[in-house]
Amino acid sequence: MADSSFPLLTLTAAVPAVGAIATAAVPAAKRELAKRLALGVSLVTLVLAAVIAVRYDPNGDRFQLTESRSWIADFGVRYELGVDGIAVVLVALTALLIPFVILAGWHDADPTGKQSSRWRPTQGFFALILAVEAMVIVSFLATDIFLFYIFFEAMLIPMYFLIGGFGDKAHEHGEEEAARQRSYAAVKFLLYNLAGGLIMLAAVIGLFVVTNDQLGAGTFSLQEILQARADGDLEISTNTERLLFLGFFFAFAVKAPLWPLHTWLPNAMGESTAPVAVLITAVVDKVGTFAMLRFCLGLFPEASDWATPVVLVLALVSILYGALLAIGQRDMKRLIAYASISHFGFIVLGIFAMTSQGHAGATLYMVNHGISTAALMLVAGFLISRRGSRLIADYGGVQKVAPVLAGTFLIGGLATLSLPGLAPFVSEFLVLVGTFSRYPAIGIIATVGIVLAAIYVLVLYQRTMTGPVAEKVAKLPDLRAREMLVVAPLIALLIGLGVYPKPLTEIVNPAVEHTMSDVQKSDPEPDVNPVEAAHE
Amino acid sequence: MNPVNYLYLAALLFTIGAAGVLIRRNAIVVFMCIELMLNACNLALITFSRMHGNLDGQIVAFFTMVVAAAEVVVGLAIIVSFYRSRHSASVDDAALMKL
Amino acid sequence: MESLIGLLVAAPLLGAAVLLCGGRRLDRTGHWLGTGLAFTSFVLGLVLFADMLGKDGEERALHSHLFTWIPVEGFQADAAFQLDQLSMTFVLLITGVGSLIHVYSVGYMEHDERRRRFFGYLNLFLAAMLLLVLADNFLLLYVGWEGVGLASYLLIGFWQHKPSAATAAKKAFIVNRVGDVGLSIAIMLMFVTFGTFAFEPVMNSVGETGEGKLTAIGLMLLLAACGKSAQVPLQSWLGDAMEGPTPVSALIHAATMVTAGVYLIVRSGAIFDAAPDAQLVVTIVGAVTLLFGAIVGCAKDDIKKALAGSTMSQIGYMILAAGLGPIGYAFAIMHLVTHGFFKAGLFLGAGSVMHGMNDEVDMRKYGGLRKYMPVTFVTFGLGYLAIIGFPGLSGFFSKDLIIEAAFAKGGTQGWILGGAALLGAALTAYYMTRVMLMTFFGEKRWEADAKGDMPHPHESPKTMTIPMIVLAIGSVGAGAFFDIGERFVHWLEPVTGFEHGHLPDGLSVPMVTGATVACMVLGVAAAWLQYGRRPVPAAAPRGSLLTRAARRDLLQDDFNHVALVKPGEYLTRGLVYLDHKLVDGIVNGTAAAFGGLSARMRRVQNGYARSYAVSMFGGAVVLIAATLLMRAV
Amino acid sequence: MNALAQAGYTTSTGEATQFWVLAIFAVAGALGTVMMKKAVHSALCLAGTMVILAVFYLANGAYFLGVVQIVVYTGAVMMLFLFVLMLVGISAADSLKETIKGQRWLAMLCGIGFGVLLMAGIGNASLSSFEGLEDANSGGNVHGLAALIFRDYVFAFELTGALLITAAVAGMVLTHREKTEATPTQREQAAQRVRDGVQVPPMPAPGVYARHNAVDIPALLPDGTPSELTVNRTLRDRGQIRDVSAQALADLAAIEQRTADYQGKALEPDTGDDAEPNGSVSANAGGKAGKGEGE
């Protein structure tokens, strides 16, 4: 598709940004208005994302709907946006999840009454969520590395306030302990990601220097660098390339998070409210894995190849380690967090398996994991908000008093253990096949992860939902209309994408081929040429 | 003799002055040491102007003197008012920057 | 016709969706809707069957390609169906027995307020099971495979308020997951080896690859089969699965789901034929399990657990047969079908007994029930005769054929396997006679249940008795019908292939048959001596070491507990501790170190202008030094 | 000077000798400025150094600046310093004992390092060649300067003018003390003294009972101990109190001895009535404290 004069991508990113400002400006008394405004804005963004997905032509150029303006001319920094197939689905995922996050957090930020009337937590909460959405979308769209970097880091600020300012009040040791844990989690989140970002900044500058030396004029433009590499104008020396790769990868591994850089995630997800936790794991962290796929592999193919063994082992450790720790948790939100760590391990595995199944699987995995974790975590959040406790031990027999809640929880859980027929299975199996076809041993070990997944999900379900009804649970109301409105579409998506993922794969496949050509890899051939099935 | 020696002298005086600033506690003496440093600079400047054969160095030295005079006025005034409030002229008594 | 295949799966799936999402308004009519849809797919199955009979041998297989499921570079997964004779057999078994059990459940679950959901789950199971047997590639089969696992999980744990039920359900799912690992690895291996995992291309190109890979694939498939069909070493879940409602035990854990493993092995027969080592392992697993299950069945006082042991053992027979290759495939399936009839009948009978006895399951508290529930007695008795292989009834034919085939394998292997099969036959006779005697004969040993009211046994309602009667007819006649003129074998031959086994010299068919009957008589006699002549003690005697071990399922759970569960718990606890102390500790330690460092460094800020001036001056010195160095360089 | 024009590298031996002689004194003066205990001596040393520098200016052909140096610095600025010294007086700040740990050594280290580096820098700056100021000063040094100041540097010149004025104003503002309330009348002072009870009578005059009444000699109390209250506070701060009490006591003892001899009896009973003067001493001490607060 030709470079359209109409800046659709900019608009998509600008709408939530403006919406955030508008929401923040709503006067204190008009709390409901702020909520509705935020919801409306997020829906508009969703529409725009849908338009992008429609306008995107799978068989067209690699980057489409591109926009390019000069920004900081002296350093060749440009305001460059563009989408490839992977970015399209991830932008769609983001735009899709935010309305649910907002709906689920409808009452999370209502003022408790203790504060003065000028206190406007609600406005702040929803404004911050929209701000995060805007930044995430830009970082998915940016094809200029410096632009990406800025938003990759800027994301931390609203997230910091969302975690530290609007945490989960439910804590075994009471309110002020909760507040303490919350600020600890927020600071931990910030420091980890800042550390990663700092190292990445060094690498970004290094890349600029390299391009400056070799291309004459330094550039941050992904497309230009890829072009130059393809034409052989840009020859990065092995050591430099490896250093730069490590600089980028570290930041993404913190964000993703990969063992052993993961410990911020359980704190952050445990202490923040369920919608914010979804925001962290389903939206923000995806930027990390996405960036691995786009920047690490795209810019430094040889270095990626060089680092592959180590990264694969780390991913494998994450898978098993996360699952085992999930089994050992007493707090359901922390359990889901560790489960996410395990899933991120799968995603990284798929990325660095360097097979097209692995890459397609990893991309689908990002989407599916987003949806499934959102479903599970939001339902858990509803449950916690009813009972006021995150401890698994405080529950039991919920299935008897709130069957619908229990049912949705079970479906979310089954999606998390990637039951065939639900979306995550497709991606997980693709990742496993992709890994197995190049590294059989690692593939087999990773497959053990599906047993562990079954254990932590079913143990969680058994302890909370089945058995005799625990006291304080007996009076729990079932899901309300608003909550159904949040959960039902997610479940529908899980089933729909599980049965018919073709629309996604069609968008993703060409981008995957591009990435494969970036890393100059081709899939291993089967021993026996496949005999075409009669009915093909 | 090469006039560079003037520069050596200036350097020496400047150093002595600086050391004085660091060592003495009496604000007035500290001030004198500063004046000493300024004078050392002036000597250097004037030597330069002689070396380069133009008067700009002297002009700068001239301005230095003027500024130094102004500085002395203000500085001494500060010392006086400080003494009024603290009954002391020791720079160590103005240690409010301590954490 | 092809389009009907889709409908076959769609009907129960629709039922599940409607019943589970429908809400309370369906509570009154829901169960009939579920039953109706089950029958719908049964009728569809019959229609397709008739159509299939219209054609001759090779053209009977139908294919219908719905849509491309996962299209990724170099990876094509289709949602496509394949209906050949093998699938057709299963379709008829599943839908037929399934429909009957739906009807039975209408009566059995009458007083359960969650009956609607129960039927929803049953329909879900039917859909998944049909998908499993109709899929034309292993990945789609995998979907059905885990689908039935899910249904089984939901139905075992249907009475979730009972912690034991919830635990049993979880155990069943997780153990099955272990098997699923095998299946998925097998699929990956196929993909890597053949570049595809659809049945036809894989089976056609088996010859073009090495035996090593085929053996690996075969073993992985066997692992999957062990998980699903409760074969050693993954058998531990089946006994606990009896926590579910009895119709579930009848349908899922006797007739259909647990036989999926046999289907898998027979379906991928080509692979096993090319990998003799894998085949050998299959036969060994089968033989071991058939003895294991039988021994467990001999010691259980819980009627359902005793039947579960028997199921395990009978499936052991099937796996053994399937491991024998083309000699045995047809017999395995045949025994599977007959077993589907009589074992389902037996379970339904047990359910009917429990229905009359306030859900009492301990056979020591039964006794003399034949007077009170005649229909149950007769149908159960026929099933009993069938399973012990009473001449003329279906079990006789199918089991006898398997034993012959086992001997026909030839050599020491043949003798060992055949001997095991014979021993199994004797044990079968023993434990089934034991069940029969303890339940229906002797004097009554009823006790008041926990709520203190005495059971007054009565015959079950028509909705329950009719299915039992139908199944009883099946368990009487099916064997003869199949075996006469090798009808069944010829029916399956185009799919599984068939070759006549040749008994080792010194053995002849009548001798084997005679031996089988003799073993059966021996078993019955032993049981009668122990339980028929003298009264059964109300409290179980301590018994021999073997008995006690068998009561504890031959210590399988204890083994798993010691070998897997405990270490796992320690591992997770240790990791949680490490994650907190080590990984997190390093991070927090760094933070603390910086804090302390800065606390020391602020001492420099003593507030004296002069010391600040010194640092300035020092800075100046450094700068000058630097400049000079720069100029010097 | 003309000789100097040809020989572009060295200066006349006269200047050389002058430099070497005076330089020594200049350095000595500078050192004195730093080392002298009393600020007044430092000031004098500094003045000396400045005069020598003025001579060097002249030798370097900066006639105008040389004169200005003498007039402005040695004249005005140093006088200003002495005035302030007189105002502030001497205080404990004068002691050369270092109070900050390690300060002196650090200062020394930095100083030496700085000096060495600076000299090294000058050393390898290869400033061998230089031309004198003959042609620059051809029209007279002052004219040359004036031409520059009022043409090239006129703007800076204006600025410095503004700066000077500002500085003058600042000096006034800083040292000026606004009188907020009316000075208390004698009556009010008396009432105040009675109200706060300490030292009700006026301060004793210096030198009472003392040999002579110099202003720096404290009065002696009846028991002969000196009362610091009677000495001006500034003198007290400077510690410039001449204590003659010992001698006075000796005299007292001698007188009593004489009386004793005269009456021919030993002097035991005298010790008993020391209580009252002791009391007065303590009262004085209190009064001193009271005065301290009153300031």
C-alpha cells in the first residue's frame, strides 16, 4: 500500500493521549463522566486499530502506512511510524484490552471518602491507563529506534503511579502494610526497568555511532539500517554487534521478564489492582518480547545467532522455574504472575528458535497470552474484590455460591494451561514445534511445562472453587452485568481464535518471513518430503 | 633575565594565597589572601601584555582591580554584619550548610 | 454424506453449548434436549453406516475437509474429518452406548439440582470423543484427546463439594497430561520426520524413514495411550475416577474414553508395524496391566473400584492385542466393542444397586439383593457371564481370540504373553464371581448409612432398567455376531489389515479355548469356595500381604507419592525460598549497599566552607593536570 | 629600555637584580600574610607585597597600573581592611590551631600540587620570545590605555561603573541597621534592671580597689577576687584583661599582717565573714550572665 497522506498511525496514538489529558482535566465532582470519557476514548482507539488492521495488506510492503518527519535533524532522529504484521496484531491486542481494563477497574479508583473533595483519584487512574495505552501503541508503531526508546522508557512513569498509587487494598497484614508493599513494588518495577533502559540507551547511542562511521550520516531509522545491512553498506564488527545486541536484549529481557530478571513482576502484579496487573503483563511486557523479535533479531542477526544457546536456556529455565514457583504460591495474583513468567519463557523460546513456526507461534502467543491472562486475572480480581483477600487459603467452594464466576475462572485457567480448542494452544504448540524442529532436546524439556501448567491451574481451581464452602465466602454474589460484559468477550475471543486463528496467521506470516530473511535462516527440512494428502 | 620569571612569581603568589584561603579561619585574613591571589593574576596579566606588546592585558588587570575594589566593599560589609550577628569573624562559624 | 460427518460432531457440541450457557430456564427440559441430541448423532451415525455398507471395502472411507486450522509457513494443520470403518465402529459404540447412558442418567440424576449441567458435560464428552475418532490428523485428534480429558475432569469432579471428588478429578487430568506430553512429542516427531501429521501421508511414508525414529514415535504414542487408557505406569487415576457419578464411570471410564488409547495404537498401526521394539513394549505394558488390574480388582470391596480394576485389566487385553500387530488389531477393537457393552452394563447395574442402597458402595454391606432388584440382577448377571468369557457370550469370543493371538506371536514371548492372558482370564473369573456373590447372593448385610436410615432396596425406574436390558442383549449377542464368519475382521481389514496368526506347534485352537474355559472354571470355583459357601464377614479380614497391597492399588499411589509428589513439594518450596532469598536478595542487597555507601559519603558534607573550598581547589588541580597531560600527549 | 628593545629576549640586568631582590620580599610578604597570627600583621605584610607588585608593574611598563596599584590597593583597600579589623577586633578566629581534621594537610597537598603544575605549565609553554611595550606605549601608557578603555572596552567600562555603584549601595545596605523601637529612657532601663533582678545597681567602674584604674584592669571584690564585669566587653572577648588581683591580695595580706603585728594577736576569726563577699561574687556572676542575655 502506498504511503498514505493521512496520518492514521499518529491519530491512533494521539487519540488516547489527548483522551488522557481530557480525562485528567475532568472536575472532581464529575467522576462518572471521567470514566465514561475514558471508556469512549479507548473504544475510539479500538476502532482506529481495527481500521489499521483492515488497511494493512498482508502481501504489501514490509512496513505500511508509514509516516516520516524529521525531528532532531542533527542526530538523524526522525519521527517514523510504520506497521508490519506483528505490530498490527499487537496494536490490535492493546487497543482491544484497554476497554476491558477500564471496565474492570470501574470502581477501583473511587475516592474512599477520607480525602478532601478536591482529591481526584478516579480521573488520575483512567488518565494514566490511557497514557500507558498511547505510549505502548507508539512503541509498537515506531520504526525509529530513538523514538521507540523514548516511549519504551516513558511508559514507566504512568505505570509507576498506577502500581504505587492505586494498589490492591487487600493484604493479609492490613492497610498500611499493603501501602508499604505497594510502594516497594512500584520502586522495584521502576528501578529494574530503568536499569535495563539505561543499558539500552548506551546501545542505542553506540548504534548511532556505528551508523555514523559507516553510512556517513548517523541514523536511527530501522528501515534505513535494515536496507543498509541488506545492501552490505553496513558491516558491524562482530564484537560491536554482540555488545549492542546485549545492550538491547538486556532491556527487553527485563521488560519481558526473563529469569533471573523477573522478580519485579510478582511484586508489581501482586500489589497492583487486577486491571493494572493485566496492563503490566498483557500489554506493557509485550513491548519487550515484540522488541526482541523486531530489534534484536532484525538489527543484530549474527549476534542473535551467537547468543541463541544462552537465551534458549534462560527461556527454558523461565518456563520451568516460573511454573514451579506458581505451584508454590499462596497468593493467587502472585501465582498468575509466575505463570506469566513461564509463558514469557515460551515466547522467548519461540523467538530464538529461529524457525517460522517459532516466530509465528511467539507472535500469536503474545496475543493469546494477553487475552487469557486478562481473563484469568480479571476474574481473580473480581473474586478478590468480593472477599477482600488474595490468599488462596481463604477461599473454598466458590463454585457452589457463584457458579458463573467459577466457570469463567475455569475457562481462563484452561486457557492458561493451553487446552486444545482455546487460543493459547495454537501458539504454544507452534512454539514447541518450532523449537523442537531445530533443538529437539530443548523442545522436549519445554513440553514438560504443560504438565506443570496443568498442576498450578488445577490446584488453584480446586483450592478456591471446589470443596466445602469456606466461611466469608458463603455470601459472595455472582458476576454482575458489568463484569460479565468484561469476561464474556474475552472468553469468546479465546474460543474463536482457538478454533479459527487463520485471520491472525495470515497477517503474521509475511512479517515472519521477513524476520526469517533478516536472520538469514530457513526452516529445517523434514527427513521425508511430505506426501501431499489426497484431499489437500 | 627572561620576564617569564614574573609568571613564576605570580604562580607562586597565587598558590600561597590559595593555601591561605584554605588554612585561615579569620574571614578578614581569608579576604586578604583572596586579594593576594587577584594581585598575582594582575601581575601575570601585565607580564602577558608586555610579552605580546599590546595593552589589552593591562586593561584586563585594570578591570580586575576595579572589580576587586567592589568585591572588597561588599565582602567587608558582609563580614561586618556577620560579626554583628555572631560576635565572630570565623568562617567556620558559618557552617549552616552542614547536613 | 461428507457433510453429515460434521453434523455428527456438531449435534452434541450444540447441546453442550446450549445446556451450559442456557441458564436455569433449561433446568426442567435440559436433560431431554441433551438426550435427544445424543440420539440425533446416533441416528446420523446409523445413516452413514448404512451408506458405508452400500460401498465395498476400499472406497468406504469418507473425507471431509472443513477449513484450514493453523496455516503457518511449512506447517499445515487442517480441521478435516476421516470416516473409515475403524472410526465408524467407534462412532456407533460411542453414540449408541452414549445415548443409552443419557437415558439412564435421566433417572439416575433425577434428584440432583445440577442435572442440566451434567447433561451439558455428557454432550461435551460425546462431541470431544467423536472429534477424537473422526479426526484425520493427529493434531485434531489431540484436540479431541484433551477434550475428553476435560469432560472427564468435569464429570469426575461433578460433585465438587466432596473434596475427594475434586482431588480425583485433578489427579485424573494431571496424569492424563503426562500422557499428553507423549502425544504432543509424538506429533512433533512426525512433523520433523514427515513434515506433516495427517494420518494418510504419515502412514504412507512410514517406509521412507529409519526405524529409530519410528520406535521413538511409537513409544511416545504408547505413553499417550497409557495415560488415557490407565495402563501401567499411568494407571493410578482410574480407581479414584470412580468418585464421579456412576453413569460417567460407565460411559467414560469403562466403555469409551479409556479405550481411546487402543484406538490411537490401532490407528497408527503402520508405525508400530515398522517398529517391532515399540510393539514389544506395547505388549509388555498390556500384559502387565491386565494382571495388575485383575489383582487390584480381586481385593477391592468397593464395587465400583472392583469394576475399575476389571476395566484396567480388560483394556490391558486390548493393548496386548494391539501390540501384536495385524494379527491382533481387529481382535483388540472387537474386544473393545464387546467390553463396551458388558462393562457399561455392569457399571449401570452397580449404579442401580447403589441407587437402591442409599449410594452405598461397600459390597460387604450388600448381599442377597437378587430378590429385591430382579432386573438389575439378570442384566448384571448376563454382563458377568459375558466378561468372564462364559462360552457363547461375547466376552468368550473376543477374549479367546486375543489369547490365541498372544500365543500365535510365537516363541518365548508368545508363551509368556499367552500365559499372562490365561492367568488374567482366571483372575477375571475370580473377581467377577466375587462381586456377583457378595452383591446378589448370601444373606443381607445391610447397615444404616451415615444419616442413620436403613436402606430398603427397590428396583430402579424404567429410564434406568431399559438401557441395562439393551446393553445386556448386546453383551450376550455381540461376540457371536461379530465372530461368526469373521465378520468383524473382514469389516476392519481394509483399515487395519489382517493376517491369521499361526499357533506354535503343539498348540491348537481347541486346546487354547479349552484352557481358557478351564481357567475360567477354576476362577469361579475359587471365588465360590471363598465367598459362596461361607458367609462374607462384614468387616474385611486383614488378609495376606498381597491382598493388603492390592487393596492399596498395589501401592501405586504410595509410590507416586514418595517418588514424585513429595520431591515436587520440596522442590517448589525450596525454589520459592531461593527466589525470595537469593534472586531477590541479590537485588535488595545491591540497593542496601548503595544506601550504606551514600550514608558514608554524606559525611564529607561537613558544612565548612573551607573544606568545600579544598575540594574545589583539588578539582582545579586535577583539571590542570589533565590539560597538561593532554597537551603533553 | 632602549637596550631592551634590541635584545628581544632578556631584560636589563638592572631589572633582573631588582626582580630577584624584590621577589624574595614579595614571597616573604605573601607567606607572612598567611602565617601571621594577628590579622593586623597579615594586613601589613600584604600591603608590603602589594607595593612590591606595584614596582613590578612599573618595571613591566604598566605605569598607570603601578600607580593605581599603590593608590587604590595599598592606599584605599588596605585601609578599608584595617578599619574593618578595628571594628571587628581580634577574636578566637585568629588562632592558627586547625579545627577541621585533615584540612591543613589537604590544603598543603593541593597547594603544592597546584603550584608545581602551574609552574610546569608555564615552563613548557615555550614563552621564550616576547616584544616589549615600546611601540604600544609610544604615545604614553596612559593614552594607550585610555584609547583602549574608551574605544574598545567602553561597554565593559560602563558596566564596571555600574558595578561599583551597586557595590557601594550594597555596602551601605548590608552594614546599615534600622532602629525599630525607641531607645529606652534611663527610667525604663532602671525599671527593667529591677524587674529582672540581677545586678540591680549599675556596673562597677573598673579599677575599684585596684592599684590604678586603667580601663583594662578589673575591679577587685572585697575578698580581692577580680570582677570581670567591670571591664569592657570587647576587651573581654579579646582576652586583653590585665589581672592584678594576686598583687592586690598580697598587699591586703601585708596590711592585715601589719595590723596583726600592731595589735599583737594572731588572725584566726577573720575567715568566718567571707560568706557575704562570696555571695556578692556569685551575684556578680549572675549579673554577668544577665548582661549577656540583655545584649
